[in-house]
Amino acid sequence: MSMVLFDVPGPKARVRHKIMAVVGIAAVIAAVVYVVMRFIVTDQFTARRLDWINYKVIQLSLVEAIGNTLAAFAVGAVLALVFGAIFAAARLSDHAWVRAPAAVIVEIFRAIPLVIMMFFFYYGLPVAGVKLSAFTAVVISLMLYNGSVLAEIFRAGINSLPKGQSEAAYALGMRKTQVMTLVLLPQALRAMLPTIISQLVVLLKDTALGFLITFEELLRWGTRIGGDAVNFGRPMISVMIVVALIYIGLCLLLTWLATYLEKRNRRNKKVIHTDGDAAGQVQLGNASAAAGAGVTV
Amino acid sequence: MNVLTKNFSFFLDAFGQTLQLFAISAVLSLVLGTLLAALRVSPVPVFRGIGTAYVTILRNTPLTLVFVFFVFAYPLLEILKIDEYTAAVVALSLYTAAFVCEVVRSGINTVPVGQAEASRALGLTFTQMLGNVVLPQALRSVVPPMTSTMIALLKNTTVASGFAVFQAGNIREQLSDQGDNVLLGLLWVALGFVILVMPLTYVQQVFEKRWSVAR
């Protein structure tokens, strides 16, 4: 197959590619062997260091930690979607006095690091006499940050629809709200669904920032068990591998959902294919455009 | 206002450290990300596999976890001793490189195959094709998302607060040690980031507007 940078390989190139493949495989194997050797030399997988898996208390606390992460994700995702919908609607408003403040708020919350927001709600607000739990602080921060990003995604999705759609709806005598809810939103949502889910993957990863404000989520659980030098001799490596696998598994599940929905969309004839991949442009605008999964890291 | 004026040099110092952390990680992640992108578009399937595996793993791991790994877990392997600052740079670079890779790769993929085939048919050499045909087109779709990735990196440097690396995210600790108003202090930090990020966002939007028409 001819690619942008390379022509179809001839016999010489094919031999060269085969040699490079062998070198590549050798390099990967060497790296893996080296890492595994380090694991063995430093005794990362001795019975004592893997013993934590056998305790029922620890297993239950793991389940609880995953539950906390998922709870923060679920509540944060719902709130962010609502926040995003409201502010997208505000930014699309016909009235400048609604549009302008919404734009300012969205831009500001997109510019502030999530960590600073969490610090603000967890360490800052008690100064003013408002005490929030770590969970609340995490959820509110996730809502404000990801909600602002989602607002931009929604807005761009609606803007990407052909103008004829709303013009035709107005011509039929529909009101503004009707045009939005009956004509524009259903189409925009379908086109935007993969991007929205990718942003939810980001939100799921961001729950791990709760670690910094002592929110008892999966990562904090990992550092607590992994740092236990008394009972298990610091099983940090094995615990972190487990934690990483759980995070990667959860994120991949969501990513697969996004890919599945995208594939289904492509087959669906009802979906309007916007010109110039405007949906993709949003991702480009919003963050790293990554093969149909634009996300703000 | 008092909090800011009293600690002004401290604020400047902290934000300077943030920018330094950002600059080092940005350069490293751009280099590594471009190399990974080269792997991902290479004609050798094994190389593509390596690139894909790296990107899939790093993109689906929380940055905080990468930090925890390099600060708490990596030293247990006793390979090469690194201090917290280096660990932060490594974590930020490795994490961001995955995103840079995706941006570069999708930029190259936006150039239609016909463009390259046509230039090959005209007898252009590989460098000519790359320099005159493919890269100018790919760059247009790379710069706006790359700016976003770099904005994200700038904001992500604050994650280092949890790992004893001094930067703007740590201003809070110092203020609370001094008994200053943390609430106001954090608002100033937030404002600092808004001031840093806004021009970048503006530049990005300008590029996007100008170049989306041209293609």
C-alpha cells in the first residue's frame, strides 16, 4: 500500500524492512528483558511483596478505592455535561449580555490548571469559612474544567452543522428553542459523541489528581499499600502495575465505546456529514487531535 | 492585593520555575513525540506496533500515576538515581510525547496520498517531496492542536506540586506556612495561569482561522 511518505516497497526495500523489523523486535525484547531483570534483581516479585493480594481487607479497600474513583467520575461527568450544555447554550445565545459572560467564564476555566482549582476548593475556601470534602472539591473542579471544554465541544458541534438546517427549520415556523432541541441538537450530539466520550476519558484520568488533595481514590490507595514497608516491604512496583492496568482498562473501555459509536455513525445515513470535517476541527481546536479522539489532556 | 505585593518576588520565582519546567519538558516531549510519530508512520509493522503500544499506554494512564511511578516506584529498581525535578521532567515529557505523537501523526495523515504520489511522479526526491509538498501542508493542521497540547503541558506542570518540585502549584504551601490568605493567593496563581495561557489560546485561534481557509 502506498502511504504519504513511502511508496510501495520494491524487493530491496522489502528486504531492508525485514532487517529493520528484526532489529526492532530485538530492541523490544532487550528492553523487556532488562526491565524484568531489574524486577528480579531488586526482588520486586517475591512472595512477601506480592502478599498484599491475599488479604481480604486490602481487596475490599481496593474495591472501595475503585468505587471512589468511579463515583467521582460519574458525578463529575454528569455535572460537567450539564455545565457544558448550559454554557454552550449561553454562548450560542442571540443576546450579547448572555453570550459575553458565558464566553469569559468558559475561557477562564479552560485556562486554569485543574490542580489549582482543586487546591482552591479544598485549601482555599476554608479560609472563607466554607469547608468542602475532598470528594466535593474534586467533583466541582472536574465539573468546571471539563464542563468548559465540553461547552466548547457542544458549541462547535452545533456550529459545524450546515446553515440550511436551521434556516429550513425557521422557514417552517419553528421557534428558537424548537430549532435547537428538535433540529440542531440531535444531529450535533450524534456527530460529537465520540469527542464527548474522549473528553470523558480525560475526566476519568483527571480523577487521579484527587491524589494531591488526599481524596481516597485508586491512586492514593496504591501509594498507601505500595508504600507499606512494615508488612509487605514496599510492594510499590507490583501495586502500581495493578493500578495502571485498572486505569488503562477503564479508559480503553470508554475509548472503545467512542470508536464503536463513531463506526456506527459512519454507517448511519441519517447523520449529516459536515463539510471539511468540522467535527474534527473542534478537536483540533480544543486539544490534541488524535485520530478521531480530540481531547484536552 | 496585599498577598501578592508582599510575596511578589516569591510569586515571580515560582512562576519562573513553572516556565522552566515547561520549557524543558516541551522540548523533550516534542523531540520524543516526533520520533514516536516517525515510528507510527513507518512502513515497518513492528515499529508501528511499538509506537501504538506506547501511545495507547501513556494516553490512558493518568499523569499523576506517571509521576507516582517515577518518584516512588522507579527508585526501587535501583537503575539510575534521579532527583524529584528530573523525575518530574521525565514524567511530563513521556506523558506529553504520546499526545505530541498523535498530533504529528494525524497532521501527516491529513495530507492526501495523491499529493505524495504526484510529487513522486514528477520526479521529486524524498527531501524535496517532504520539504515542498508534504510538510507545508501537514504543518497547517499540526500547529493549532500542538499549541493546545503545549497549553495542556503548561497546566500539567502543576501536578508536580504533589511531588516536592517547586513551581507555581506550591505557592499555596508557602503562603499557608506564613499564615497568609491562601484563598486570595490561589486566586492570584489562577490569574497568573490565565495570563500565561490566554495569549497562547489567542495565537492558536489566529492560526486556525487563517489556515483553515487556505486548505
